[in-house]
Amino acid sequence: MLQKIEKSTISEQIIRQIKEIILRGEIKPGEKLPPEREMAEIFSVSRSSVREAIRALQYMGILDIRSNDGIYLNNNINILADHLKFSYLLKKFSFMELVEVRKILEVGVVRLVAERATEEAKLSLHSIFEESLSCQDENEKYVIADYAFHEALAEATQNSLLVDMLQGMKPLLLESNIELVKNPGQIQKATTIHKAILNAIDMGAPDLAEREMLIHFKNVSETLDVVSQHEFDREVREKA
């Protein structure tokens, strides 16, 4: 249950406690939370601090504030995605750290897929890959199709936790990938590597699949460096 908290970083602590009770299942999606006044008494803080925390949780899509009705836990939430977005906004980790974690995760994912993917999963991967080929001239559509391919890889591992972890990174990564695919030739490079990954999976070759995914992330890192340099140059020009 909710507990009295210390006065330092009040709104962050309120956010943390609310997330913890959600994770423990004490509040279910669609259920109503106590009103601001009651939460302020429980936490022994001001209503303004509670209001600030609630607004942040609403922005993250965790809480739904209904006029003249109250505060509800959103029916469609991804706690990991919301936590990562909030932590990133607070600058608790860099985007490059996020990419590094994704690399570690997906290299392991593709190895598992090559070892255990069912024929049905392979057909799904091929279908999603073919769909991505049809939207190579539309950056936003391609980014969505590209991520769908990586989500399908996670699903093909038959490990639900890996699926949740990749989906948790999705909101931050989709935003950044829009910038990445603007780099000339980036979509074509990604498509070529995706095809090589698919071939390795079809062959049931985990070492090869892992090697191709490492090449994929080497390309991503190099493109990020280019995009970051362009952004730095732009900022310098604007300040000149």
C-alpha cells in the first residue's frame, strides 16, 4: 500500500511508489486511485506535489485523469516503456546507452530464433520483411515496419520477457530511428542486413545470425555518429 515518504525529490518518490504498487498488482488497469487530497495525506506531502506527480504519470500514459470523475490506471500501459521514457527525460541514461543495451539484447534474441524458430514464426518474419520492402520510400512507414521485424524476432524466441523488454524500448527508439533513416542509403543497408539475418535463421545457423546482427548494430552505431555530428554542426551554426 501507499506509504509516507521523505521530503526530498517528492514528486519522483510519489511516482516511484505509484509504479511499485502497480507492479505489485495492488491497482489493476481501469481501477480508480484515491483522490489527490487522500494521497497527499497518505504521503504526508502537499497536494501540489501529488498533482505534479499525477500529471507526469498522465503524460507517460500510466494514469487517466477523468474530469469530475477521478484518477484511473490506464487500461493500456507498458510500465517498462513509461519508466524508460521518464528516466531518459530526467537524463538518467544516454541514448547511446539505450542502443548498447538493445544490441546486447537483440544479439541474444537472434541466436535463440535461429535455434528454435518454428516454421510459422519464419513465415511471419518473411511476411513482415516483404512488407518493409514495399515502404522503403516512406521513412515513417519503413521505421514502423523495421521495428515490427525486430518485434517478430523477439516473439520467435518464445520468451515473453524478451518481447516485453523490446517493446519497452519502442517509444524512444522509434523517435530516433526516424532521424537515422534520413541518412542516405540507411534503409537499403538495413534491408540487406535483415535479409541476411533471415537467411541465417532459415538455415538454423545461430553463429551466422549473431554475426549478421552485430553487423547491423555496427551500422546503426556508425550512422548515429554521423547524425550526432550533423546535429552538433547545426547547433554551432545556429549559435554563430
